[in-house]
Amino acid sequence: MKIGVLALQGAVEEHLDAIRKIGAEGIQIKSKEQLEEIDGLILPGGESTAMRKLIDFHEMMPALQAFDKPILGTCAGVILLADHVESNETHIGGLKVWVRRNSFGRQIDSFSAPLEIVGFTSSYEAVFIRAPQMDEVGEDVEILASYNGRIVLVRQGNKIGCAFHPELTEDLRIMQMLKEMILQSKLAHPSNVL
Ligand code: GLN
């Protein structure tokens, strides 16, 4: 299984490590052609406006918008995926959520907190770094976790939107969720099996 990490800016290495730990091959994605070789994609944390500029510079936007295999957007990545971004334009889009940037304060306000996540049998310690929150979600979006009344983890079809940083903890359950989604999508579309 090959999982790509958009590697234009942000927390790329940490995701590649986490991908290795779930037994998949991690690939740094720097061009649109590379999107064809992977089974799933991670849009990492970082700075969404900087990432957007680099996506445009590398002419990757149409290919990212057309990518129909499983995607995990974390932190800045969920801002890229959101259909509505407060006080900003939509970037890649496709995830029916309204997102608000830096909703948990500034860098100094980074913290970790235990979350109850739908489908997990024990709580998950989530790391938040200048995290966004999702204010509202479309009807086919499943809310998997909230923190203090703010939506921080959702799933819509083969997309996961995550306001925190799953690559910064030893707990691999969010990464496993992506892996599971990729296995399901390969079963549904055998032609995608590499
Ligand atoms: N605040 C950043 C942004 O708006 C996201 C922070 C992160 O990815 N850790 O893009």
C-alpha cells in the first residue's frame, strides 16, 4: 500500500514515519503526476495559505481536486479540504465542512487533550497546534469527535478531516482508520490495486 504525503510544506517527515509504522509505504508528493501512483493521500499540518500558494505554483490544484481515493487532511490539511473557510477562499474543497482557522489560539496555546472518538474503545490523546475547528458540517458528514463543543474529527465517504496532529503521537488509530479506508476502496475498485 502506497500512501502519499503532500510534501510542499509542513509536517511531512512525521507522517512518513507514522505511515511506516502502520506497514505502508510513504511517498513524498511534489508533483501532480505522482498522485497517480498512490492508494491514498495525506494533506499534512503546516500553514494552509503557504501550502495553497505552493499547490498553485506547482500547478497541482486540478489533480488534487480530481483525486478520488482516500484522503486524510490534518490541521492545515483539513483547511485545504474544507468547502468553506472563514474569511478565506476555498482551496481544494470536497469536504462539506465550515472551518475556522486558529480557533484554539496561537502557537503558544498548543496543547494535548483526551478525546472520545466514535468507534474507539478508549480515549485518544490528541495534539492541537494552532488548530482549526469545524463549525458546521454537511448532512453526509459524520462527526467522530468534538472537543469542548468544537468539532475536531469528521468523516465523509473516503475523506477524513482532522483538526489535530495524529502523526505526533504514538497512538496510530487515526492512521489505521485511513489504512482501513484504503483497503475498503481497493476492494470496491479492484482496478486500483497496485
Ligand atoms: N494555523 C494553521 C493554518 O491556518 C494550521 C496549523 C497547523 O497545521 N498546525 O494553516
